Amino acid sequence: MRKWNVFIIEDDIQTAEINSTYITQMERFQVGGIATTITEAKKVLPVVNPDLILLDVYFPDGTGSEFLWEIRKEYRNTDVILVTAARETEHISNAIRGGAFDYILKPIIFNRFEETLLKYQQYKERMNDPQVENQHDVDNLFNRKKSSGSIRTVPDPPKGIDMITLESIHKAIETNDVRGYTAEEMAAEVGVTRTTARRYLEYLVSQKKISVELTYGGVGRPQRRYFAP
């Protein structure tokens, strides 16, 4: 099973170790190295050859914002996530323009960190496909950090819609937002009938929590496939 190699560039060794611990909890990721200065990172980077860099902004010998552009120039197949206490919009804007995958503020919340890495994993898997299948696939690649928000923001569901089942279905969609689900696949995923799964899925569509597309496969009628928006 392919594991994504992560290089941590962080001047606070304790924070670097915390980040490393978080990564080891992710099945498809591994820590390839840690650097505590920009100078050290430049020397080690060709050796580590990471898929992903976790990059702080403030260093005694430079800034991560400046180093991001060097990475983009020399290591085009390496992605970067800024992990920093820097709240200045200048740094955030620079990260966006520099193509950073995400920007996570310290102190890190593991759930937020995990969500980003899972999104990154899905993104890399999709980028390994020879081509996209539909517009949703393209939209997903260009808007890979988009989230529809908590299901608890929907109004009180109508009679026949159980909140626990609704949350389970919504979570499944959010977790697998690249491939999506048909009603039949969702029924098998959460252990309900196909009719029940479709009812819940269509309710989530009506609340704009998920989206739906007609997909055309082999012989037969097109299927309704549900995705995170």
C-alpha cells in the first residue's frame, strides 16, 4: 500500500514532534524527515524527496512564505501545507498564490489536521487517474478543500428522517467525496434499504448538504450518484 512521504519543516522541535505523532496516526502517511531551519530544509529536501511538506512561516533564517516559492520552482511534484501561527493575510494570500494545499493555524486540532490529510490523500489518488470522468471530478480537484459544513446546521428533519442515520450518511459522503455513492452503495454502507438510502440522500440534496449527478456507465439507465458539494 502506497504511503505519502511527509517532510516537516518547523523551528519548534516540540511542535514538530507533535505533528510527527499526528502523521503516524494516519495509515497512509509517514514522516520522511524533520528540519528546524530553512537552511537545513534546503539541504535535506533533495534527500527526503517528499510528496508533502508541512511548512511553518517564521524561522530565524527566513520565512516559509518565501521558501514556498522556491519549493514550487524546484519541486513541482511536491505539495505544501502551511502549519503556522501566522495570522497575517499577507502570508495567507502568499500561500494561496503559491499553490499551498491548505493553511492550518496553530495550535493544531487533530480532527482538522486529519481532515486535510484525508482530502490530500483523495486528491493524490484522483490525480493518479489518467483522466477525469465528469465535471464533478474537475470541480473536486480545483475545490479540494471545500466542505459543506456540519449536518447539525440543517433544520429539524421531517417525520421519517432519523438524525443519527442522517449523520451517518452525510459523514460517508464527506469522507468519500471523490467517488461519491449511489443509493444502492449507500444502503450497503450504512445498513439500510435502497429506498431508505435514497430518501435520506434526496433530503440532503434538498438541504444543499450534498450534490447529485447523473452518471452514465455501461448498458442501462443512468445512475444518480451523490457527492459532497
